[in-house]
Amino acid sequence: MMKVAVLGLGEAGAIFAEAYAAAGQLVIGFDPASTVRTPEGVDRASSTAEAVAGADVVLSLATAAHAVSVAREAASALRSDAVYIDLNAASPQVKTDVARTVDGAARVVDGALIGSVVKFGSKVDILLAGPAAEEAARMLQVVGANAEPIGETVGAASGRKLLRSVFMKGLGALITEALDAGRAAGEEEWMREQVAAALTDGTAALERLDNGTRLHAVRRSQELDASIALLDELRVEAPVSTGAADRHRYLARVTDHPDERLIDAYATIPTAAIGDARDRLGFLSSRIRPVWAGARLSGRALTVRTRPGDNRALHEALTVARPGDVLVVDGGGDDSRALLGELIAERAINKGVRGMVIDGAVRDADELRELGFPVWSAAISPAGPYKDGPGHIGHTIAVGGAVCSPGDIVVADGDGVFVVPRLEAERTLVAARLVLADEAERREAIRRERA
């Protein structure tokens, strides 16, 4: 009997964990999100290190964003002869970083899932690359996986997957756009028939690609970004893939946003504690300050990029904003013309927008305070804006020295503004609460000394 550790109990992780348990193996799983269910037959650990301790094989399915940090958490508890299979849809560089992080604590294998785990289950095709690829293939074949070793170079398997993603993710993006167009024209059923007739699996393939693309838009946009980077290295121009990545980001903004309860939970966490939990990476520049004292917010980022001194894009953003959004605006840091005033704030309140963060100037500071509308800005200027454009909505931007993507969680208070990447929101919330608990204990100890 093998001891199998599965890190990440989302869709793919749960499928593999249940398959190994059904095959009579001892399976230990870990996922930091308390809302993720424990698969049947699987023992749940309280940490990554506890899950991997004594394991013969480790399957990392914690998403590309967490691949290296999870490997770091696991390294100290791994057996040196364990096989650590990184199955995250990550770039070759990330897989190499994972191998470097583990560095002798176990034998790292780069794994790439080729095809839909939802459709094929644990019998999905898997490419494997690394010195222990042959052994990893045998371990995966226990649950019926069609595992194919392709060499000893970590990163080779994920490289092939990224090449395939150029086609598959682009096809999924095109299908969602075609169906949305058909729906808007009142011809959805006819359009579905046309697309299904062109696919080998017909309607089943259409449903899988349409639903899967919408459901996993965030992760797939990041995978496409990695594919585009690979094409750039190969000196292959990628306008179609770039468009497909933008389509995924759009879908992520309108269909795959953080749960409102998660956003609200951040309202009680100071930005300082979040910063401590994330190694201080994610703060906007300290020149971006609250317009009025006592303001604080947490919300979902709706990103805006505009030329300095022009607020046409802000007006356009308000037409698509949803309750719970925070407008995060890259205004180039210009302090000569205000991008926001009382009237835009009134419209934002009507849309349920929670506040705005602007790398630029605003005006009507007293009115904003009276409205109770939270705004952080780089400056205050009475001069009004231009309204000519251009501008972009829903793209990843740099604002105040930090990166912000659509749907990231924005938290702001009197100390400043912090951006939490959406895929790391659950893990960050847990870590920030631990920071607060530790601070409370130390505070009490200091006060006891004073008493």
C-alpha cells in the first residue's frame, strides 16, 4: 500500500484523491480553504507538512500561483525517496523553481494533465518529465492514468501543455464569444447547432468547452499568458492567443468573482496584517492616501487604465460595474486634473461600487467625506478632467507600484491600500488572521509586563 499525499482538494485534486482511496491506498489530503470538501475515503491534514510526512508520492494540485510556496511548505517534511509530482498548469520556469525549492528533499517530476480531468477522471492523459518520471508513471497507473514519461528535463511536460493550450484555450474562448453573440442576436440555438456540428464530439464538446472556459476563466487566462510568453521566446507572434487571454479575463470578471462573504471578511483585517502575511508585497505606494480620515473598504477590483487627466474610461467603467466592485484606476500618477468628483461618486454609489483607488488626482474632498464614499488618491486638485479617452477596462494594470488584475481583492484603510491576488485570497485571509492572533498574544504579554 502506498501513502499518497494530495495537496489541493479542488476539482482535479479531489478526483485523484478519491481514485487512490478507491484503489486501496492510504490518502492524506490538504487544502487551506475550509469550504473545500474532504473527498470520500481521504484523511484531511491540518497543514502541507502534515500531509506529506512519510508519503511515498505527493501530487501537488494547488494551482500555478501556489506551486512554489506549497513546495516550500512541503520540503522540510518530505522523505528523500518520495516522488513529488507537480501537476499544476504552470510554466516550465515554475516547474524548475519547484524542483529548485525541493532540491533533494524529494524527487520532483513535472506533470502535465492533457485533456479534461472532469471528462476522463483519473484516467486522463498525463505527460511526465524528470529523473523519476518512469516511477511516477507507475504510481499514477495505479488509478488508471495514461501516464507517459517524456524525458528527464523538468519543465518539458509543462512546455508541451502550453503549446497545446495555444489551440485549446483559444478554441474555448472563441466558442464562448460565438455563443454570446448568438444569444445577443436571438439566434443562440442555431449558433449552438453550427458550432456543435463542427466539433468531433458535437454538443458534448461544445458544452465542455463553453462551461469549462467560463468556470475556470482565471486559471486559463494565466495559462494562456504562460503560453504567450513561450511563443515570445520562440519568436512566434501571438495576436490570436493574446485576444483569447483577454476574452478569458473578461469572463473572469463577469462570471468568476470571489464570494461576497470572502470580500466582507477582509473588511475586518487591517492592511498592515495582510502585508505581514504576504511578505509586504502588494502595497500601493504610500503617496496614495485616503481622501478623508476613517475611510476603509474591501471589494473586488474593476481595473481601469486611462491617460493622465482624462476620466472617460471611469464613466465607461461605471456602466459595467457591479455591486461589490472597487474601481482601481491607473491614471499615471498625474496630479494636475481630478479624475473623480462628487457626481461620479454619486453614480458609483447607485451602482453599489464600494469605493475607488486612483493613482491620480480627485476633487470635492469635503463632499466625498459627507457622502461617506471611500476614495484613495495620489493628490487632490480642483481642476476638472478631459473626457476624450482613450482608456481600457478590465485589464491587468500597474497602480501605485503594485500589480492589480480584475477580480483581485482590494483592501484599504488609514494605513494604505493592499491588493490580494484573487487565487490567493483564501490562503491570505487565513495567514492574516494568524498574524492578528500572534499580535494579540504579544500585546497581552507586553501589557502584563507593564502591570
